[in-house]
Amino acid sequence: MFGKGRKTGFEKVTRTLRRSRARTEILMYLYTYYPQASHPVEIAKNTGIAPTNVLRGLIGISRFDTSNSLLYQGFVEKLDNGDATFYRLSERGKSLMESMH
């Protein structure tokens, strides 16, 4: 997936993850929970990351740049279930996590 033509994209992703422990922990949690979706509060509870920082990592609010968010980069998917929103690791996110192991 991250062959020669995608090297720049892969380098950007790894740099983004190195700069954010929250995004890295969220991805690792969602990878262990895959293919199930998880609510941000549940992610926070299981990772020890504050709920607001989970949201920042997932969707890029406040000091987190939206273009670095896991949702924007396509590593997670947003699933709306009535009035609740859940997030799940996408196929791209799964491939990334498997390539890092």
C-alpha cells in the first residue's frame, strides 16, 4: 500500500503520528477493537486520554490541525447512530497499523 509512489504520504503520516501521542494511542486502540466502532468517551476511558483530546485527534478541533486528524487522513471512519457518533478504524488505518507491526 505504501510503495515507492506513496513514500511522501507515508512519511507525512508517520511524522503526524510521532507528533501526537493521542492520535497514535487512538489508532492502536481502534486497531485492537477492529472491526467494531467505538464512541469517543469509550476511547478516552480505555486509553487514558482526555475526551477532548480524543476528539481533537479524531476530527482535529482546537489546537490540532484538521488536516492532521485521523478522520481527515482517512484512518478512521465516522459512523452516525441516531444522536451518537462512533468511530472505527478504516481499511486504510488497518493497513497502516499492519505495516507498522
